[in-house]
Amino acid sequence: MARARLFVTLKEGILDPQGKTLLRALKSLGYDEVTDLRVGKYMEIEIDGTDRATMERRLGEMSESLLTNPIIENYRMEVEA
Amino acid sequence: MKFGVVVFPGSNCDHDCHYVISEVLHQDVDYVWHGSTDVTGYDCLVLPGGFSYGDYLRTGAVARFSPVMKAIEGFAGRGGLVIGICNGFQILLEAGLLPGAMMRNTGLKFICRFVNIRIETASTPWTKAASVGQVLSIPIAHNEGNYQVPGDVLEEMKRRGQVVFRYCSPEGSVLQEYNPNGATESIAGVCNREGNVLGMMPHPERASEAELTSTDGLVIWRSLLSHCGVEIPA
């Protein structure tokens, strides 16, 4: 069994209302050094298999069909076999 | 004319749509379960509002893989009329039947109130009984209505007349202060290239009877009936 980590981030140019709100909140708490903040998603996936290339290919398919929306999101994955 | 109202787990405007179609428009209508793989015999399919699959991950992201969506894709590809309202619109976006994606409202709040929308084109089956610039008062009720679409895609959509509704002032001016959710260019509804698939965030089924204070939603239903050559009931 392997474990994969999927990091989903918003594409550049896509306005992130949550990130903007958190940025304002941090500033109001006095953290003036924060200049930008964007909220993403993190997923941990357990997967059966031993062949790394196959797992990566299948995880890529999963990411592009369901787990992310390629119009607004990018993703990066790490597979720990 | 025969309608099908698609029911996903978590749909909650399905009964309202069914009621308006049967009791106000006096047309045949069935519920179509999300597990159904056959949509033959229908003239128009309605994807209603709600919170399909709890809105988990992204709105519409899970519902788009329901068995019925394959059938709807084929139906739309053959020119069948499909309208997605609110969550139905979000599902059509995730399914790739309409261009773009939904983000959270810029104010991070669920907004439930009447808004004004302007008709941007009368060349679609959904707006042919209306005139360009006409303002409709129709309620919205959503948390993710912040429509986003890549710039080059938007330009092409505008050229092809795929932007159908924009949020506006009561007089019909499209101004940022009347944009409730941050949607790109105040877009409230779009159609596909062929015009047979429409997605809109406002709920026409909630503005189809005088008792509900606005009957402006009827413009969309009447356009549709007229497009299909149905005598419009008084």
C-alpha cells in the first residue's frame, strides 16, 4: 500500500474570497507582514499497488476528473510507496 | 411538452420546479432519478437547485458523475433542451456542458434575496419571448455563485452570444454594486454555443406566480414553450 498527498491550489488570477478574508483578519490581528494568502486543499489518499508509475498515472486521472477542477485549480502530488 | 426534473441526493428545488411546470405551465412532468440512464421521451430536462451530495469538495463535483449525467450529455448533444438552475448550473459547469467554474461568493455569505437581472440576448430558446435589456426580478439563493471563466473563453462566449443574464440595477445598469457574488462581468446565466443548454443562478421557479410577488420567471418558461411550439396557457 502507498500513501499519496495531493495539494490543490487556486490558479493564479482566480480571486480567492476566503484567502482575502483571512488576509484582512491577520492584518487586523497585527500581522502586518503578511502580504498575501490563498487557501487550498490537502488530501491524503491510501492506494493499493506497488508500481509507482501506474499509481501516479491513476492518481493524475483521479485528480483531473474529480478531485480538482482544472479550470480554477492546480495540483501537485507526492507518492510515498 | 414533456419535462423531466432530475433529482439528485440533496436536490431541494425539485418539487418547486415540478409544481410550476405542472400547475402553472400545465405541461407533463416526471421526476428523473439520478441513477436513471435513459432520458428518452423528454423535450426538456431541468436540473434543479439544492445541495447535491452535500456540496462536498466543490458544488456539483460529485453529482456530475451520477449515471443520469451521461444520459443528459447525450441528450444535450442531440440538441435536447437542458436548464440548470443554481446547483443545477453548478453541475452543468462541472460536467463541462457549460464553460466556466463557480467560486464562493466574494462576501463569503449565503445570499438569499431578490435580485435584478438583465436579458443580454433574446436569441436563445430560453429568452426568445423577452427583449434585450429587459430586467427581471428573480431571487437567488446560493453560496457559490461567483462565476469564473478564462478571459479568452469569455471573449468567445460574448462573440457567440452565450452570456444570457447579468446582474443589474432595477433600471438595468450593470454596475459592480449590483453584483451580489463577485461573478465575472456580473454574469448570472450562460448558455452553450448551440443555445440548448442554459445555466442560471437565479431561480425562475420561485418567481412564476403572483403570490410569490414576482412572475418575471415566467418569461423564461414562456420562451421555452414558445420555442417548442406549445400554445401558451393563459
